[in-house]
Amino acid sequence: MTALDQYRLLGRSGLRVSPLALGTMTFGTEWGWGADPSEARRIFDLHVDRGGNFIDTAVNYTNGASERLVGQFARDKRDRLVLATKFTMARDPGNPNSGGNHRLNMVRSVEQSLRQLETDRIDLLYLHGWDATTQPDEVMRALDDLVRAGNVLYVGICNTPAWRISQLQTTADLRGWSPFVALQIEYNLVERTVEHELIPLAAALGLGLLPWSPLGGGVLTGKYTRADLRDSQERAVGTTRASIIASSGLLNERSLDAAEMVRTIAAELGATPSQVAIAWTLANPAVTSPVIGARTLEQAEDNFGAVGIALSPGQMARLDQATAPDPIFPGRFLRRPMVEQLIFGGATVARRG
């Protein structure tokens, strides 16, 4: 059993964060499907009243409304909270330098976030996604400059290949620059391919792992059925929540099978499917805080209840077996009995990962 006020260290830092982070991409109706300001306030207050101190947003979420609402809600309790935001995504369509990982966009994004959040510093700044153009030393030096200036306290990274994160982190360590302390990636029972490279990387390099979309875009809640598969192709382009899920590739036969297993175990525990799906991510020792997004107070109340769900070893095994990702090279090759015998000479050796 745990609770929102039983805090965890964030990666290699000494920063204490709650076991669930409140994702606020749903704060604001500017994208057509979020929570209005009054409902967003109720969700925010519920998180904080339960002991949650970790708030996640981004400079571009709901066209800036998310950060503005978070800034208003956090105004009288700022020092109790860990505010995390992100840069990379374009803030001014048509301006090629309003997006990307380069120093200009990074600095301008931070300036905008500070204004929108009504704060003097960002506790955790994420690179939101690798742009495949900016050089690693430019990124890490610019992040370190923001930390040295006091605008940012810690840095993290999202949605970037494992080899690139390793290069960035090594560059920072060798040059004495501020290292990443957090990694935010998609991770849930229908997206487990990150277990091949990204999760071992986080454990090895001291990055606290924050899974986004722990409910698989809602698929694991049981809200979609096989009837939804028939017209998912037609919905693959659009701005509705259904079209976003269709275009994500998460809505398929395998994910619906996973959702069925989640529902079965939820019935055994007297819990909801959402709680079981989130509890599964929390059970991974590499995970610090899943990022929970909700559009209603009812959804938030349900999701926060996941911290009290304990899955048995048998239930964990059933979930793992039903959703295990297929092995890839080189792991697939190195785990062959013949190869292991050649490596270890027939001896039994404990592995580190």
C-alpha cells in the first residue's frame, strides 16, 4: 500500500516527488476536449489535498492555457509543489525557430513558461522530443546555462532514442554540466517496447522514469471494443480524442486483449480497470511517478485510487504474459542458450540487467 504523500526520490537527484504526477495537458478547452477552468481547479486541488506535489505541463499544452491555469492554481502554494514543464514544440506556427531543441527556442520557451506559470523558476524542465537537428553539446550546454542562471533547477528528457539520451547524458557528465534526472516516455500494458532499451537506460544512468499515458490512451479502461476497430482507419485523421487514439496505433486486437485481462483482474480486486493499469506501472521498480491526466474530477478520483492497489505475483504474471513485447536484437540473440554458454563457459552468473 502507498499514498500520494509517500514520496519518492527523482532519479539521481535528492528531489522528493509524489508517486503520481498530475498531468495537465487536459487543462483548458482550447483543443476541444479538455477540462474547463473550474473542473481543472477541482482536479488540481484534489491532487494537492491528497499530498500530491508533482505537476506536469508543457509550454504548448492547450495553446498555453494549461500553464496559465497551473500558475493560477499554484500561486498560494508554490513552494510545496514541483512544477515540471517542457520545451521543443513550436509556439508560433510558421516561425521555424519557435520549435526545436536549439538554444534560441529553449530560452524563449522558458521565458514564456515563466510568464505563463507566474513563477521565478521551473523546478524540472524537459526536452519534449528529439528534433534530429540540434547538436548534443548545444542542448546540454544551454540547459546547464539555464540551471546556472537559476531559471531551471533540474532537467529531464522525453521521447528520445536511448542511444541519443546516452550520448547527451555522457556529454553532460564528462563536462560537468547538469545531467538529466528524469525520463518521460510512453509506457503501459499496450506499449512495452521501451523495456528493450529505454527503461534499462533509465536505471543505469540514474533517470527517474515517468510513464505518460499509463492507460494506453484510454484503451485499458475498457472504453473501446472490437466494433471500434472497424472504423478506426476513417478516424485516423482529426482532432477528436477518438481520432488521436486511432492514429496512435494503440487501438488493435492485441491492446483489446490486454484490456480484457485488465478488466478481469480489476473484477478480482474490486477495483477499476484504470486503477489496475496504473498499479501495474507503479509496480515496476524503475518507475518513479506515472503521469496521470484526467478531464473530470471523477476520473482523477478513480486514478488516484491506484496507489492503494496491490497486485499479487500471480496477477502481475498474468498481465505480463498477456502483454509481453516480442524480443529484439541483440537481446534476442544474446539470450540464446548456445550464446550464453559461449559467453559464460557454462557457469551460472547473476545478471545486472
